[in-house]
Amino acid sequence: MSGHSYDAENYWKANLRLIFGSLIVWALVSYGCAILLRPMLAGISVGGTDLGFWFAQQGSILTFIALIFHYAWRMNKIDEKFGVHEE
Amino acid sequence: MSQFAINILFVGGSFLLYILIAIWAKAGSTKDFYVAGGGVHPVTNGMAIGADWMSAASFISMAGLIAAGGYANSTFLMGWTGGYVLLAMLLAPYLRKFGKFTVPEFIGDRFYSKNARLVAVICLIVASVTYVIGQMAGAGVAFSRFLEVDSTLGLIIAAVVVFMYAVMGGMKGITYTQVAQYCVLIIAYTIPAVFISLQLTGNPLPPLGLFSTHADSGMPILEKLNQVITDLGFNSYTADIDNKLNMVLFTLSLMIGTAGLPHVIIRFFTVPKVADARWSAGWALVFIALLYLTAPAVASMARLNLMTTIYPDGTDAAPILYEERPNWVKEWEVTGLIQFEDKNNDGRIQHYNASESFQPEAEARGWAGNELTVNRDILVLANPEIANLPGWVIGLIAAGGLAAALSTAAGLLLAISSAVSHDLIKGSINPNITEKGELLAARISMAVAIVVATWLGANPPGFAAQVVALAFGIAAASLFPALMMGIFSKRVNNTGAIAGMLCGLAFTLVYIFVYKGWLFIPGTNNLPDTPENWVLGISPLSIGAVGAIVNFAVAFVVSNATEEPPVEIQELVESVRYPRGAGQAQDH
């Protein structure tokens, strides 16, 4: 890459936007639903306990998997769109 | 056949399998697996990362800690999986593009400084040795039980086996051995869990069983567990906790530590393309999640089974007679990891939480204190025995636990020895060292590391998973920020990065040593390691997240006060951001 072309900058911005969005979801399920917001979810019961407990022990892990695959899929598309992918 | 013989058969058999695969893979030459530009497929690589990653902490120790702590210890589950999100988005693809061999090499090149590389090596060694202490503690528990010896002897045997395993070295580097280890490990972990879930809830899938109905009582299983343990004065399993700051920081520390651990990052160099580095992280997490979704079910079900073993007629009735204790208790007593002391001389095993609020009830029942001490690291290994599962399941879990502990310990020892011989000695102290001298240095550093880790592992600063968590905190505070700033900032320069790493590392180590003992030597701590003494309620296990913030802050401030990195370094940063033009995959 020859440095500061217009496309290169836009490519990097698209990547940062995607990372930022993903990390919001990442923080929301783990630090949010599973820890800090747990009292707010206490009304929703799941198998003998509440939704916050489910997020802490299962929900967040499942979300993490979905997030990585979504990122990989979107990012590979963005690579192609900007022509920076590998052959 | 005796249980001892079955254990030997399973453990020996699985080791034979790894050796055979190693020989077979060598014969076909490693090149076949890393064909030019081909590299390792992301799914295979994901499985290998899973084996490398899941150690004694995940396999042997974690479920026991969740069983004891309930909701509060969900931090281990989220922390050790959420880090892969950071790895996939913030580090792996760019480090793959950079294409160097080790983490200190990247830091040395990006921050154009031998000293930066040196500091990175020190961080790597401190984090890895701490990690090995945790592995030794876990492997020691496993060996002492399956060879039916005292826990200290078990630890020494484990040290000898790990050392030999690491010296044979080559076995670690071969992806297919790790795939086999992953398979042994995951089968060993899930089969007993499936049996137990079926017994207790009728649901063959443990993650679903966890939220199902307990067959005997008709209540949800978590509600049943809460009832049983609160009846005995323990804290509720699922209840919310007050110290959320600590829970957040602990989870964060494990997550960023995951992304900063060199032996995991290195695996991403083996994939053919940058795009595959992203997929690899996803697949690795899928394979890791198979264990991590099973672990909370194992934890709660094992705790319930343990309680019903001790109180077969319910918590209101008298507990079991010591004379009638099941066989597995007797066998674990040999190791010293289960201890019974008949405080009220009634010949029965009272197991309860001797808290102040429970005192009146305990007195009314004629109880003189909790009489049963169970080491938390034994829970997963004892789990099949507690549930009366057949002997081959017990042998299987022995093989799985040892696969987890040994593969990771050996991998870490190799990382330490290559850091010492390649980065430290050849990279800065004596660049003209002969190949023979380099090899000797590698062996010696490996031996020193294992002796230190074994000695400290005899009186570890916590249970296996807690010690490993300390290692993650150290990696989080030192390596992760340097790597991330190296990619996402063009402004951070050599002085900034070095100051950041040193401050992050020093801050974290001092906080840990004040509570856990200097250099983890028992008895040298300045303050007792209890919540009342922690600053703002932050445990030494959680301090890595704060250390990382210190690292970032110092690096930015110092960098802005000093001059910009040279143009060619800014171009290097620019180039790692774009996948096109990545070199060939590295053999690891």
C-alpha cells in the first residue's frame, strides 16, 4: 500500500466503524446484561433464575461467537470492496 | 480391572496417540501441512488454538471455582471467551500481516528499539512463569489422584513429565497433535457432563440441563441447588453481588489478558491469509465454547451431587456417617486434598458454612464447625466418581485433564525458552552465539522455569485458575496495550511504549505481590488477601485491567511529550492495516 490514498483512509475508517459497533455489543452483553444491568433484567426469569445469570454463564459466550463470525464476514467483504484483499 | 489400571491405560493410551501422530506427521514432513502459501485451514487452526489455550485452569480448576462462587465466578466464563473478540478485531489480522515470528519481535520492530524488545521479553517471561505455576498446581492435583500419591509427590512427578514433554519439543509444534489433544480433552470433559445431566434432569445436553427441571424434586435445578446450600448457611448460587466494580475489572482483565498472551497470538501466524486469521479466531472460540458452555452445568450439578452425597436424606436429616463415606472420598483423602476432622465426635460428616448467621442453627443441631474441607481444584476430576459413573469415564477424565495441563505447560515453557535464547541472548546480549549455545540456553531456561514453577506450585498463591488469572492480569497490563497501540496509533513512539509497559507491569506486580507475597513466596505478603484490605474492593486478580489503563495513559503522555516516530515506522503501521501483500504463513 502506498500510504495515504483516499481509498485507504476510507477502508481503515470502515474497519474502525465495524470494530466500534461490535465492541458496543460485546460490552453490552457482558458488562451490561450480565453484570451492571442485571438488576434491571431480574424480572425476566430463566430456568430457576433470571436473564442476567443466563447472560453471565451462556448468553455472552454465544454472542461473542456471533460477533466474531459477523466481523470476519463483513470485513472480508470490505476488503474486497476496497480491493485490499489477498488473492 | 482396578481403577488404577484403567487410569494408566487411558493416560498411557492417549500419550501413545500423540506420539504416534507426531511420528506420522514428521515422516510426511511438516511442509505437507503448511504447503506453500497454503498454511493450516482456519477450522484446524481453531482446534489447535483451543488445545493450546485450554489448560489446567479451564479443564481442572474453573468449574470448581464456579461451583464454589456461583454467579460471581461467571467472570472466568466471560473473561476467557470475550478476549477472542478483541483478538479477532484488534490484533490477529494485523499481526498476521506483519508476519514476524514472535511478539517481542513485533514490539521491537514497531517501536524501533532493542530496549522495547527487551522489556517485552521480560513481560512475557513474568506472565508465562506465573501461568506455568498455575499449570503445575493443576497437573499436581491430577497426578496425585491418579497415581494415588500425596499431592506434593504428585506435583514433582508432574514437573518431571512436563519437562520431558517440553524437551521433546517438536510435539508441540505439530498442529495435528494439538488437534488430537483437543479431541481427547473435549470428549473427556463432555461425556461425564452428559451422563450427569441425564441423571439429574433427563436432558442430555448439559447447557440446557442447567436451566431444566431437577428430576427428583420437580424444581428447576438451580432453584433446588440454591435451596440446598442456603439451608446449610452458604450464599445463594445465583444471587447478584454487591462488588460490581471488581467483577467488571476482573472480567476485563481476563479478556485483555487473553488477547495479550504470546503463545495464543503466535498461532495466528500459521494461517495462509489475513482473512483466515479472522475466521481462525471465530473457530477457536467455537471449540473453546464447547467446554465453556458445559463448565457451568458441571459446576452446579457437581455441587448439588456433592451435597446430596453428604446429606442423602435431605439437609434437615443427619449427614452421612464417616464410616459409610463413598469410595471416592477415601481415595481423595489419600492425596490430602479432601480432609475430614470430626469436631463434634459424632462420626458424621457435617459440611456447612460456619458463618455467624448460621451459628444458632449449627449449635441447635450439635455441630461444632465445618468438618469437611474439599480443595476446589478436585471437583472436575472427582465429578464422575461423585456421580457413580463407570470406571472408564474416570480414566477418560484423567487423560483429558493431563492433556490440558501438559500441552499448555509445555507450550509455555517453549515460549519462555525461545524468548530467553532467541529474543534475549541472540537478540541483544550476544548476537554471535552459536546454534549449540542457543539450544543450551533454551534448555537451561526451561529447566530453571520449571524448578521455580514447581517450587512455587507446591504452595500456589491460589487455586489453579486463580493463579492463571494473575498471569492474564500481567499480560493485560504489559503486552496488550503495547501491541494495540502499535497497530492503532502512529503517534506512540519508542520511549512512550517502553515507559507504558514498565509502568503497567510494575504497578500490577506490586499490587499483586502486596497481597499474594513478593515473587509469590508464601508469607511475604504485606497485607492479608481479603476483600476488606483491597483498595476500592479491587482484588489482585482484577488489577490487570487497571494496569492496562496505566500503561495506555503513560504511553500516550510520554509519546506526546517526545518526538514522533520516524516516517518509515509510520509507513509500517500503515502497511499492517491492509491485508494485501501479506507474506507466506509461518511454520509453528
